[in-house]
Amino acid sequence: MPKTLRKGATGPDVILLQSTLNARPPSALPLLDVDGIFGSFTLARVKEFQRNNRLRASGIVGPATWRKLQPGAPIQKPTFYVEGRYLHDPRGNKVILRGVNKMSVWDGDDPTGAIYFPEIRQTGANSVRIVWTITTRGVRTDLAILDALITNARQNHLIPMIELHDATGNWNRLQELVDFWVQPAVLTLIQKHQAYLLVNIGNEVGDDDVTAGQFIAGYTAAIQNLRAAGIHTLLVIDAAGWGKNLGILDASAATLLAADPDHNLLFSVHLYWSIACGDAGDSIRARIQHSVALGYPLIVGEFSKYGGYPCGQPRGTSMCGPSGEVDYQTILETCHTHEIGWYAWEWGPGNALGEPPDPLCDKMDMTPDGQLAHLKPGWAEEVAISSPYSIKNTSITPPGM
């Protein structure tokens, strides 16, 4: 399949595009000069063709547009990729992620996912977001275990997303994450699994003080360094503000997509927006609708019934108490309405053992022991099984997985 084209492109693929458009009437526009230059007239003709074929009229000629232009042409993408708002697998199937997070890096009982990934898969999940770190307890993590985690996810028909957790809330550590990803051994591992691997550069990098300008500059450099090193998987970028700042994604997504030589980024917000702070119902719907209208690829990388900032409560109040509750039901509904992928936090166990430990946060464990048979009643059971918008009722696994 020819490469993705946009205004300003030149070369033989543009000649093919112009020739094919001229051969695909009807059109209200004049025939194109077949000159190999993607200019304004070619852009107008592409947008007209996309509208006529019920595609998003972005003017970008990606796999979905090529498939309409060349019916029956084989898909030849080496990785998952985005087009417009949507994620696709290498065969061109649209994929809406439905899965859970798993804190595998700290899991002494099942470090490689051999036990828990089959249990997660029984929900119908099509993906798992795997927590990883550069070091744990002062010791470098073992890449052989990371390799096994990715392999076991794949064997259980789960799209693996690997995230680095070391810089959570700390903008100054973004470069450390990049340095990890571009190591020769890590690069070899990524390239081994790139056909189905999603690379989440860093979990919730940056606190509430990160500006859009800093975010754009920092991630532009990170993306370009990763691409130059040879990482061509889809890259996932979490919002700043401990993952919660959707506005910073709204302000930066288009610029970052343009800065990526591969134009292959997925943006992730963590919806720990508390009811106590006024974020429920129509407020959630309106904020997500605004982002959807901007047209960039967005997922919810984490959410739970708990974990919101306890507005109006004394310092030190637990985010896992009543004032930290989140309107997860509206999140499920809104994501379904807009075809937005999501990952629930977290399969469990282990949430009560954070830093500092908070016994109330065992409520964020969907299971007490990683077994589907012991899925907790309430929010966890709804998210996984019984809600009309649950994993079980909405997840579709792409044929290639």
C-alpha cells in the first residue's frame, strides 16, 4: 500500500493518487494535473472523495482512503496506526481498546502475566496496559521479564501496551524515560514485538504546573528521539497534571502529530475527575465532546470509581474515600458514544500498597487475587461484565490478535 500523504507531499505516490482520483468520478472539480505535487487542488479533490465515501474529510490520504481508492489492495502496515480519531491494526481493522491496567512490575506472584492475563482475557478484554519501570527498589528491571509479559499478553489475544511509571508526576524525568526506550536491548525488544505493541512513553509525566508550551517542547524532542533511534510503533502520550489534564492534550495533540515523522500518536487522559470537584454527568460529557470535536486520537488510559482529588476536604484526605469518588458510569457511557478506548485501573491486587500505603485504596483492586471468579461486586463487576458499556458487552478483538 502507498504511504500516507498530505498536502506538501511529492513523488510517485502522489502521482498514483492524482491518477487514481482522475479515474474515480463523479467529481464536481476539474481533473488534476498529474504532476506529483500534493497542492491545494489535490487537497480539494481528496476531501471531496473522502466526503463522497463517508470518510472523515481530513485531506490526509491514509490506509482507509487508499482502501477506498484501491479496493482489494492489501494492507501492508508494520504496526498499529492511527488515522483521524481512530486506532487501526496492521490489517486496517479499526480497534477500540477495551482493557485493564496490571501492575505487573511489582507483582511477585505473577511477574510474567502467565496467571493473570488469561483471567483478564476471560472478560473479553482486547488489551492490557502493563505497568513497567526502569528500576524497582533500586534495582534495574529485567528485560527478559518484560519480554515474557509482552509474549504472554499476545498469546492471550491481548494487545500489550507497555508504560514506564518512573516519572509519574515528575516532568524533569521525561528524558530518563527516553533514554530507557532507546537502549539497544530495549530497541531490539520493541522491534521484535512491534507488529502488535503499543509504547506508552511515560505514565502521567508532569504535575499541574506543566504548561502546554513545555508539554509540546518536551514531547516533540522525545518523539523525534524515539523515531530517530528506530522505534516505529504507535506511541502513546499521557496528559500532564498526573494524567488528568485533558486541556493540555487538546492544546498540543495537533502540533505533536505534525512533529512526529510517523504521524502515529495516541493521546491518553486519566479520568480521575472527582464528583466532589463538580466533574460528573454533563460536565464529563461536555469536556470529552470538546476533545472529540478537535478530531485527534484519544483514549482513557486509566479510570476507576475512586482516585479523584477530594475537593473541600482537609489535606491528607484519602482519594479512595467518598470525596474521591468518580462518575465512572458516565465515563463508560461517553466513551462508548464516541468510540473511545479505555483501560480500567486496576485488575489487582496491590492498590493499598502505594507510597504512602492507603488501606482504603484496596477498593481500586478489581479482584482481591487476580481471579475473574472473585471479581468484586459493584464498580469492578459493572466495568468488566454487567454494564451495557462493559468490557464484555463492547470489546471486539481484531482478527490478527
